[in-house]
Amino acid sequence: MKKRITNPILIYALCLIVATSTGCVSQTVYSDSNENATADLSHTGSELLNKENQEQVNNSESTQANSLISRKYVREDNDVIFGEEVSFETSYTFFEENNGVFCENYDIGGVRSFTYDEKKIYYCDGTSYDYTIEGDVLNIEGEDGLVSFEKKVETGPIYEGDFSEFEGTYKTTSNTNDSFGGGDIIPDVILDSDGIITGGYDTDILEMHKENNVNTFENQKPIYVTKWNDGSYYCVVSFLSDSFLDADGENCGGFVELAYRIYPKNSNSEFASYSDYSNDYVYIQLYEFDGGVYNPVFYKSPPTQ
């Protein structure tokens, strides 16, 4: 069984366990598969990453400010999760601003931000790992020795910040109203072509968030998008601040604060038990982690012919 470099989900699980949870986070096996890209020479650190990022942006037909183009390195891993052996993709995605995202594609808690310099990757809890880049290979010197990741490129409009394929109004599922509405109807979600979410909060929750200066989805574009093997897209809007502590004082900085997941039609079997389920619907599930978990589900039916 292959061993992972880091295990940030254990820290994240502590954050959720000690807090009051308002919903359930599902677990699925995720991975994606895209064609390999090619690199130049063997170098260490951000010099090569920044050079390749700039070349990719320059060569892209779309160089808009909200482009999600990046460098991504992946490997297939497996582990025993809750007594079951699970296969999943582990990846490091590097952005040109010397930050990036670590992702284990089997649970939403396995996604965490990091920063990097020419030699090391850094997490908010103080851990760091040496890395080098040799051609198409990223090498990480972790707790269990040297582990390698192959470079891949994700292509398509959504990775360049264009969400027009999925834009529209998503109705609240009956399960969401039962779980989070408190007898009221949760407002519908609107997704625009830039990936910005509007709605999705009960009025009382939204007012409480404003009073407590809690971050919400309003006016925020996704900063990270990845496709998982069921065909869904996981879109991170923001990460918890570097200094975020849970109720026990454990540092949870760098874990996901706000995200949503788009389930295109034919990839939404996770909601098959819902009374308003259809294989032809597109679903969106919101995730908000601020000590508890808010994860309502919404759907968009196809246009009437």
C-alpha cells in the first residue's frame, strides 16, 4: 500500500469533530485524468514553475484575470479509510504567486493550501517539505521518503474561469429545506458565468453571518477547480486564514472555508435517494466550514422543450 506525504485530513477532521456540525459531509472516491504536458529542463524550485506558468498563460487563447491555469502534478495513491481500502489521486497544484493547493481526491477535507519558495513547500501548521522538479516530475521529500508526481494539464473553459456551461438558477432540494430550512424554504442558488454563487442561505443565517463578519460566497470567484472521477467539479472559493484555530486550539489554517461542487447530469447518483432526483438534472452542493458544516444541495432541471 502506498503511503501519503502528508495527512492534513486528520487535522481537518479534528476541526469538524470538536465543532457543532449542522450537516453531513459525504465521502466518495475521486480522481481525474488528463493528458501529460511537457517541461523544459531539470531545475529546483519556483524558477521553473513561474517560467512555465507564464509560458502557458502567454500561449493560451484566454489570458483573462480570472484564469485558473496552473501547474498540476499527480500520482495515484491508496489508503484504508474507515476500514475500507480506497484508491484516489493525490496532487500538488502550483500557482505563479508562490502558493498552491494540495489535494487528496477522496474527501473534501483532503484539500489544503500551501506556499512555496525555490526549495520548500510550507503549510500553515509549520510543516514543510523539500521539493525539486526534474522534467515532467515533481519530487517531494516527505516523512516516508521521496515521492514523485507526474505533471498533467487540465484543459477546458471551466479551468479558465468560464462557468457558462453550468450557469443558471438552481432550485433548493427538499432534503436541503428539511435539513437547513427550519421550516422555511432556503433561497435558490444562482451561478453566473464567472462561477460566482448568489443565494443559498436562509435569511436568518445570512444576517447572522453579516453580524459576525463570516465570509460568504457573494462576489467571490473560485480560485481552484479540479475534476473528480465521478465527473463532478470541486471548486474552492476560499481557504481558512493561516491563524484559524479550532475549539481546542488546533491550527486548521489553509483548509477549505468555502467551496461548491458541480455535478453534471449523469454524474449525480449521490442524490438518487432525493425525492426531487433526476439523472438529467445538474446539481450544486455548497460547502461552508466555519466551525460547523453547511452543505445544502440545489438542482437545475433541463429547459422545457
